[in-house]
Amino acid sequence: MTNEQKFGTGPVFFTAISTILGAILFLRFGFAVGTVGFWGVILIILLGHMVTLPTALAISEIATNKRVEGGGEYFIISRSFGLNIGATIGFSLFLSQAISVAFYVIAFTEAFAFFFDFMKNTYNILLPRQVVSVPIMLMLSALILKKGANLGVKALYWVVAILAVSLILFFLGSGTESAIENFGLENASFRNGSEFFIVFAIIFPAFTGMTAGVGLSGDLKNPGKSIPIGTVAATVIGMIIYFFISWKLASSAHPDELMNDQFIMSKIALFGFIFVPLGLAASTISSALGSVMVAPRTLQALAVDQSFPLPRINNWLSKGNAKDNEPVNASLATCLIALVFVAIGDVNAVAQVITMFFLVTYGSLCLISFLNHFGSSPSYRPSFKSKWFLSLIGFITSVWVMFKIDMVYTLLAFGMMTVLYIYVNTYHKNRKGLASIFANAIFQVNRNLQIYLQKKREVSTDAEWRPSAICISKYSFQRDDAFKLLSWISYKYGFGTYLHLIEGYYSKSTNEQSEKELRRLIKNVHADSYVYIDTIISPSITSAISQSIQIPGIAGMENNMVIFEFDKEDPVELENIISNFNLVKSGNFDICILASDRKPIRYKNGIHVWIKTIDEDNANLMILLSFIILGHPDWKKGNIKIFDICKESEYESVQAKMDELVTSGRLPITAQNIEILVQKDEVHPKSIINQYSADAGLTIIGFRDESIRHTEEKLFEGYDDIGSILFVNSFNKKTIE
């Protein structure tokens, strides 16, 4: 299609306004005014437009930020939430649009009520509505398949003109004999409040046509201009017209007449017996025409994105005319679906589900607008700007209204979409991403939290302590013991940063190496890991440590723990650990040194914590770490056992202290999990630990600064009989609350 053939703003506006002023206006709006009164309907209009107006503003805003291609609403949702979520909502949107064609065609047959009444009263023949609706659907299908959207747009001008004349004659009408004299705001009523949301459910589809013109996005000369002007204008003008129609109905007929006569407008309007059925026919056929133009474009866009499981289906549905890319195949599929529902003749059973899917779409569009405002992406620079709070109101109102209309249908709609999303994910596993919109929102949350925490941060007390650990290792692809420990610590209560060391100077080649190895590390990480992974390029372990411990904690709190790791059978890293111990201590960090054993960890045998009377500063940190580690699913069958080594003279005081900790609940374990061992003078503590913890899954042992300075490597030797050991050195004494 050349630019000269593409549409301007008019088709967007007329498609939307003709869908807004549709079947509900002529057939059910009088019922609404009669049931809940003038003020009740005004509240319905206002509540309905709390959804539709923010959606119109949101879609106008998004359309002026980037070109909206074929598919309209689907294109916007899929490019914001990702193709899988987009396809899920897109399928629902398409079905709603396709079934809406049937809904409008069936409503169109009501314009021929006089014919059905004549056949019944004169010849006693009760004709089904399909006598009119099926031929009309076939004619509509033939026209749209043969002439495409060009014919539809031309026809729109005629039907909108008829619709306008019908409304003008309605407002010129004098009313029925029972019309309320001197009707005014002071005597207008609000009644039957208990039926408010029942009536709302019936009337709300009258307001849901404002995005109909957006589906023409791929056929517009300038979508960034035509969509905002056409959509917002149709929404606002439609709302104003509904206000005046409510006034005219309330002042022109008695509530009983309004409730019981669905053609009450024909009795109020000038020449109403001709022009109101004509207006109904015009509004319903224009709505059907608008839907039958939009739905195939949604389906075609879905197929272009390979949303269906079979390539053959995608290729067939995505094909368009060589001349103008008119979606002929998608139009055929749409018309067939609509024809099935027209033949059934009663879409009341699915009408509320259709409404639910439209509300899901509107809510999604408002949420996209809100997230774009919140995410503050530099690439989001729409020329038309809404307000973030209006988009948020639209999203919240959409969800709330769904539940108020019918909770069962709402849950059914969400359930169907969840199943559909799972199904789409099964054959499109390679595109699970939620695109950049959530990344921008998460970035803003993190940025604001970081700044807030830095401004509000006070000196931490021991009671507030939680681990924020950093670990540096160049053996990431040889063994994962250090990463496992970090995963245990950060799973529920703490935060972990794992830095893979690449020894060397920063250059193009080492940077490329770091990016490659980072991707490899992230790919190998389990889905339940909460460790932040990165790489660091540095000429030595000492310079890497010096750089790393100065890095601000990305969890919103400063790092307070450094984890080292070495292989018990080949402890070549011990020398580096010991030589850099004082460097790390200068930063007031807790230090954990993991001695990795090559034997598998026996998780069910639990964690053994070894406490010494002379080592109170480390004791509480070791106990806290044991509880934190045990919170990881790997340790779900394990438990904690605390051993306290003391002199014989200290036994009673240590026993009393432990009993008090258990009784007060500060140690959430039973006394059976605590064992106090008396150390004889000739027995070294290492031999006791080797004896009792030979089968432990993990053994935690404390050490003091002076011990590592005096004994160096020997401090970590002599534990050959037990598995992995976590040596702990606390910067200060932690409080167990």
C-alpha cells in the first residue's frame, strides 16, 4: 500500500466513535436509566471512563513514542511485555474482536424486529434471527474479503452519517406521554443501588470501542498523530454524548417505560419508528465493520511473530495482498469464527468473558504506560504525554471492575490466559524475556532504594545484622564450593556477590574474555540462586581483593563479609588467603574461609558448630550462619548441632548459659542439639572435632586474629577426618535476639 493510499485520522476516529455508539446505546441504555436512575447512569459512565479514558491516553502516549506497526494493541503489548505474554493477551484480544463481530451482527438483526413481529402476527411464523444475521454475516465477509479495509473505511462514513442523523432526531424528539415534566438535576434520582454493578456489566461494553481504530495502525500514514487525536477525541466525545443521552432519556419517559421497552428511543425520537431502527442498524453494522477490519490485523500480527506452534499456520495467516498487504487469509479465518457464533445465535454466554478479555487488554495498556513512566527510560520520549497516576488508576480500576462484574468469569478469564501462556511457553522457550519495560522499572526501584537507604542509613546494631558477603575466586570452572556457600547464605536472609577473577591487566582481549566467561557462569547458575555474579580483571589476588572490598554493596547495604576458599587436598590458595587477611580486616569485615573437601556433602547429617569458651566473639556469628545456611533447601533434611568445648571448672556456667539461651528462645533448637564437652589437658581440640564431626555435612569452627598470625597454615591443618569446614572470624560480637 503506498503512502497515498494509507489512512489519516478520520478512520481512527470514525471506527472508534461508531463502535462506542453501538448496539448498547439503542437497545439497553434506556433500561439502565430506568433501573438505576439518571445519577446512577452518570456514575456508570464516569466509572466506565475511569478505565477507557486512561487507556485512550495511554495508547496515545505509547503510539507517539515509537511507530505502532500492524496489530495495534497487540503490537504495543507484545513489544512491551515480551512476545510470549504479548501472544497470550493477543490471542484473547483477537478472539474477543472476532466474536464481537458476531455480537454486533446479532444485535443488527434487532433493527428488523418489525419484520419478525409481522411474520409472527400475520402468518404465525416464528422465524429465527439467523434468517437475517447469517446472510448479513456472509455479505459482510464477502465485502471485506473482496474490498478489504478500503471499502470498510468508505462505508464507515455513510454509517456514521446515518448514526449522526438518528441521534439528532432523537434529541429533537418531544418524549412520551409519561415524560417527567420540569425534569432537572434537583429531582433526578439514583435508585436500586444493589443492582448498580449488574447494570454496569450490561452497559460497560458501550464504552469499549475507543481502541477499535488503533487496530488500523499498520494502515495509517502517521500513527503517532492519528491514533492520539482519533482515539482521545472519540472517547471524550462519546462520553459527552452519553451524558446528554442519559439526560434525554430520563426527561423523556417514565422509568417503567425505559426498563421494559428496549426500543424506547424510537418513541422519543422525531420520526423514530424509521430512524432509530436505521440508527441501530448503522451503529451495529459499523461496529461489526470496525471489528472485522481490526481483528484480522491482530491475527496477522500474531502470525508474523510466529505465535502459533506450526510454521505452516503462521505463514498462511501472515500473508497479505502483494499490493497493499491486506490480511486476506486472516480475514477469512476471522469471518469463519464470527459466522459460527452468528449461526449459534446467542453469545450471551461468552459476552462477559469477552468483556473480561477487553478489560485485561485495557489494564495491560495502562500498566505499560505506568511502567514506562516509572521506569524513566531515556528512549521513552512520547510527544503526547499522559500522567502516570491516570495510567495507574486505569489499571487498578480495570482489575477492580472485572471482579465487581463477575468473580467467576474473572477467575475463568485469568485461568484461561494462564493456561494459554504456559502453552505458548512450551513451544517458544527461547523467548521468555519480559523485555526492557520491567528491567527499567526494577532499575528505578533499585536506584531509589539505594539512594533512600544511603540517606537514611544509621549505624547498624548487632540485632540488625545480616550477611552481605563477597567472594573472589579464579577457580569458578574447577569447583563450585565457594559459590554453593554463597548461595546458602544469600538464599533467604542475606546477599551474596560472587566475583570470578581473571588475572591480567584490563584490555580489549581480557574484557572480551570476561564477558564470555560471565555469560558462561550465568548460564550454569541454578534458577533458585540469589547470588549476584560478575567478573573482575586484576593482575593479582591482592589487587583484586583491594578493589572488591571497596565496591558498594548492590543490595542497598555495604558488604560486611568476605569469603575465601581453598582445596583441603591441594591448599595452594592458603598462602594468598593468609597474606591478605590483614588487608581485609582493615575494612572491618567478617571473614569466612571455606576448606573444601572433595567428598560429597552429607546434607542430612547437618551442620556442626564448635564453640570455645575463649572465643565468644566468633560464637554468635557461627550460630547465626548455621541457621542462615540451614534455611536453604539443600539442607532441608539436616539439623544443627552445637558443641561447646570448655574446661571442667567452666562446665556448670557454660551449661547454665546454654540452657538460658534455649529457654529464652534465642536459640531455636532443643537442649538435645547442644553438647558440652570437657577438654582434658592432654587432648587437643582438633582431635575432639575430628572424632565428633567425622560425618557432619558442614563443620563451622571459629578462629581469632592472633591464631592466624602465629600459626598461619597450621591453623587450618589437622582436620583430615572431616569434610568441608567453614572457618569463621567475626569483626565484632553479634547479638542473637
